[in-house]
Amino acid sequence: MQTITSSEQATFDFARDYAGKLKGGEVIGLIGELGAGKTVFTKGIAAGLGITETVTSPTFVLMKIYPVTGQKHIERLVHVDAYRIAKPEELINIGLEDYFNNESVVIIEWADKVEFVLPKKSTTYVKLKTKINKSRIIKY
């Protein structure tokens, strides 16, 4: 499927609505160039899960975990940024596999760099592309 958003806010709103479909156990692999809206998409998912904490890209810490309250099955949002990863195994070394479970939603920015360590059955890839007029194409 494909959606075109006209602004950063529209991308956020789309992701917030998308979060309503999540049940827990999903891994969302975000793919797109710098500035494509990967972190904005993550912020929208977080808002849709009821997270009020400020969500920022974990570029230098690799992984941030946000508790989810008020959801029936989802206990946490795990946000990973693989931009600075030299080897995909680094994500295994920080314990990412521990969060591939039904109580978590895992979002990985730059997922194309680490595809082979992601669970094939539960990973959905979302590709974001910025157009000249600042709109974004979201393929999922």
C-alpha cells in the first residue's frame, strides 16, 4: 500500500492512526534517506500508543525504550536507530532480541542496514521518500 502525506504533521498523523492497528509483537523497519520522516513516523506511532514522553532519535545510544500505559497488550515501544551500526550483530549485543515479543512494538530506523537480524514473520517494512515539494511517499 502507499500513502502520500503533504507535511510533517500529516506524516505524524498517519503514523498515529497506524498505531491503532498494532497488537504487540510487531517490528516496524523504517527505510528512507536522511530527513525522510523516520523519526516523525516513530513519534506518531508513540503518540498513537499513548506515550506522552518526548521521543527523539536514539542515534548515539542505539535504543530507547518507552513504557506504554493504557494499552491492553502492548507494554513498551522500543525505538532503535541503526544509522551508526557497523555490524548488524551490534543490535543482538545490546539485547534487541529480548524485545521481539508480544508485549513490545519495535521500530527500527535504517532497517535496511540490519535486515538479516530482524524476525522475518513479524517485521513490516515502511519506506519513506521525500518529494521535491516536501510531501512524503509512505509505502507499507
